[in-house]
Amino acid sequence: MNLLEASSVAVRRGGRSILEHVDLQLGPGDLLAIVGPNGSGKSTLLRALAGIWPVFAGSVRLDQRPISSLPRREIARRIAFLPQDARLDFAFTVEEVVAMGRYPHRGRFQRESQADRAAIEAALEYCDVGELRHRFVNTLSGGERQRVLIARSLAVQPDFVLLDEPTASLDVEHSLEILNLCRRLADAGRSVAFATHDLNAVARYASRVALIESGRIVHCGDRDRVLLPETLERIFGVRAETLSTAEGHPVYVFHPRNDTG
């Protein structure tokens, strides 16, 4: 079935409400962008979907089963979550880091199987980091490290890939590489959700958009129906106008709300 869904989800941390009444579905082929102001609950929503943070009310379900009832190993096999603050400070090689993605499929002291090796090689190739396999990860560029982290996630062979601000610290070239990779994953049938502040990336790559404000999803659907200029002005406090590239992709230009020039 491969369906991940949140139903009336509420999350509280430290006595503070972060999410309230959130409904969301993620299925095969989706490339869902989660957008909203800082502190609106984007990262919390991804952690709840990944089963990392418990919900206070409502439920997160994986193929109609409450995720809270599933063994952590089963969740780790089905859902790959890459946080924004993932670090690679130790002197592991690229191949060693990607191989870590197979841990949910093996016992603690179990040797690497042929299936493990095939999954590792496929992930290295898919993320175009095979030539870096013997490099130490702490010597790589930001874009290379991010591709390695995604390769580690893909080595799990998950049905769902959840990424928190995957392009936040990258330059334009490497950001486009990561977004193209996400698009290819969705086109191959995986379910991908990513939190981002880059609305132009959303406009070009996402198939659906969830707009979150103060812990609630206020709009979810096709980009053209969600990212309306009047909606963006209300949520983000800016005026937005839409232009079009030569290829027909929309581009958002933002102005201070008081700027009429």
C-alpha cells in the first residue's frame, strides 16, 4: 500500500503546543514540499511522520497501522529521515557511511550480505558518489556530504524519504543537484517530503505543497492553488509577484509589503 498519513495530529514539547489538527497523506510518487515561516512546525511534522517524536493527539499511520505500535526497526526499514543538522564529523569513508544505512536490515553482529552490498552500490551510483567511496566524509564539500547522507538513506531501500531543509547550507549548483535527485526518487515511485524555505524550488520541483502556519496546515494541494500571491502575503508578510522562465517554470519575486515601487 505504501501510504503514510497523519490524522488530526497534535504534538506538544516541553508543555508547548507545536502542531495541532494536522492531516496529511504521502503516497507513491509524491514529492511534497512543506513550507512555512520559521517556527511554524515543519521540522516537527517531519519528525512526527518518521515516528521519532510521539504525537499528543491523533495518529500517524503507516499502511493504516499506527506507527506508535510498530517496532523501531520496521519503521527504520520503511522511512528514512534526514534531519537538517545531520553531522559527519568522524573520519569514516563515504562507503562506510552509506553502508550504515543497512543496519536496520541486519542484526548487530551480522555480516554484510549480497543484498546489503547490492543496495549500497545502488545508492552510491544513484547519488553519484561512487567515485568518492574511499574519500573521508569530513573532507567533502557541502553538496557532496549531502548526497552521501541521502545515499545512506537510500541504502535502507525505504518507501518514504523525509528531508528537513536538504538545501539549507548549499550553493545554487548543489541545491539543484539535491532537488533533481528528489525529483528522480519520486519519479521512480518513492514517496518524498522535504521542508524548505525556497519557494522557487517548490515551484519547479514539487508535485504538492503543504503550507503550514503556527502549527496548522492551512493549505495543501497543487502548487498553483496553494502559493497564491494573497496567501503568501498573509503568511509571510511580503508582496509576491509571479514571473515565468523561458521553459515555463514560475518564479516568485518578493517585495516588502510596504514597497509599491
